[in-house]
Amino acid sequence: MARIDLRVNLGKLHLRNPTLLAAGILGLTGASLRRVWDAGAGAVVTKSVSLKPVEGYPGPRVVQVRGGLLNAMGLSNPGIKTILEEIKIAKKGGATVIGSVFGENEKEFVDVVKEIGRADIDAVELNLSCPHFETLLTMGQDPKLTKKIVKEVKKETKIPVWVKLPGNTHIPNLMKVAKSAEVAGVDAITISNTIPAMVLDLEAERAVLGHEVGGLSGPAIKPISMRLVYELFKTVKIPIIGSGGIITPEDAIEFLVAGASAVQIGTGIMYRGLEIFNEVCTGIQSFMEKKGLEEVSEITGLAHST
Ligand SMILES: Cc1cc2nc3c(=O)[nH]c(=O)nc-3n(C[C@H](O)[C@H](O)[C@H](O)COP(=O)(O)O)c2cc1C
């Protein structure tokens, strides 16, 4: 097969192909980020990090379920200082690195973005799937708060800023959140994070996870995330990065057709190993060849063309 160019532009950021490692999987060390880059990912996203270390929820934290994984990590992470060193290792290996960050309020978001910017990252992804204690929603379900956080962060950095939105948002509200992020100047939107869910141990008559409720990922959520990408494409003009249940090349292509400019892969690594990045890229090339397309961007939003 003739070599087809898979490069994509996400705003000002250029990626060698449209497959990214999703936050939270193999994203804590420079060595693991490099492994994923060397396996063919177009970019790698770090585990979400905060200013200070976070211990997270009690175990069990991850359980395999039919159709995917259920996890309740509680955003555990070693804090920004440690991850800075790890990012430098990944960057030395040539990787395009996206720093995923979170905070409890806009000030913490600004501070953590400033810190992670010192590691020469290529973009930051604001994980807005954290709880917001005043509204009892996650931050990314609150249009005003989303706008405030993006505005403040954009004022303080030249690095491209993405937001990652939760998957448990009802559509009219999600559109408001996405619009408010776009108006505030965000460069791209990743959708979706995991979907709230739980699993019971019948013998113990208790929830399996230490935190009882967790986030579902993997093939079970693909149609939900797909719909969110599809709806978002009708609402915003900025690039969308699809995430949720990609394990085959066709899954990834469907996300592009629905409106994504790139995709993130997390749980799929458990199903396919790191080979998944090459498999998806080869599948996208075959699709483009079959359809006579020259650029990946020509696939984006095909489902919306008349
Ligand atoms: C074990 C685990 C940890 C995760 N940690 C994070 C995280 O730190 N930050 C984040 O934004 N998303 C996190 N996610 C969500 C993934 O990045 C991804 O958006 C989600 O799992 C859906 O994609 P997938 O079905 O390909 O895994 C995590 C997912 C899993 C399974």
C-alpha cells in the first residue's frame, strides 16, 4: 500500500497521526510515555496531575467488567514536581506530549498549567471531570465555571489549551459547556471521559470498588461517546478529540466520521496491546485509499455532509 500521509492539525498543534494515548493509562512515567510514542501514537497524554500529590480512593480501584473497565482511582497522582521530570524524559525521546492537569478551582488550574508548561509540553488538557463542590456537578457540567477556568488559563499560557469533558452531561447542557469553552478561547475539546457506573459483588452484597461508584470505559461506552462527538460537531468549530471504547481501526474511523479530528485510546490497550496504535493507523490508511482521500481531515464529519 502506498504510504498515505496521516498528519493532522489540531489548531496550531501538528500531530504525525490522529491517534493519542488517553490520560490515565501508562501516563505516569517518562519510560511508559516513550514506549507508547515508540509504538506509534501520534501524541501521548500524561496521567492527570495536580499541584500537590493526591492519594486517591481506597482499593479495589479498577475492575474488569463485560464491555470494559470500571475504575475509581480518585485522581491519584504524585503531584506536578514528579511528573515534570517524567515529561522531560518523554520529550527527550521525541514524543509529542500533552499534559493533563486538574485543580479544585480556577486558580489551581492556572498554577498547575504554569508549572507543567516548564516541561516544554505541546498542549495542556484540562480535566474538567472533577467534582465541583458548590454545584455538586463535575466542573465540565458547569458552563460558567468552564468559561472562567479556560479564560484564566488562556491568559497565562501560550501553550494550546484543551478541555476534556465528562460523558455524563445531558446534551443541551453539554452544548452550553462546549460553547462557553470555545468562546473563552479553548483550542480543542476532548470528549468523553468515563461514564459513571457501578458493579456489585453478589456474595458480599456490596459494591466491588472501594469508592463504590466508578467510571466506565471501553467498548460499552463507545456509542455514548460517539453521540457526544456527533452532537458537538454541530455546535463548535474547534477540533474535537474523540475518546471512548476504541479497540479496532473501524471504531476510530467512526469517531472521525462522526466529527472528531483525532482520537484517544486507553482501555483498548488492554484488549490489543500497544500494537493498537499501528493497527488503527493502518486501518485509517486503508480507508483513505479505498475512498480516494488524501488527508485525514477529509474524514472528519463525513456523517454530517449532505
Ligand atoms: C484506569 C483509568 C484511569 C484514568 N485516568 C484518567 C485521568 O487521570 N484523567 C483523565 O482525564 N481521564 C482518565 N481516564 C479516562 C480515559 O482517559 C478515557 O477518556 C476513558 O477511559 C475512555 O476511553 P477508553 O474507553 O479508550 O479507555 C482513565 C481511564 C482509566 C481506565
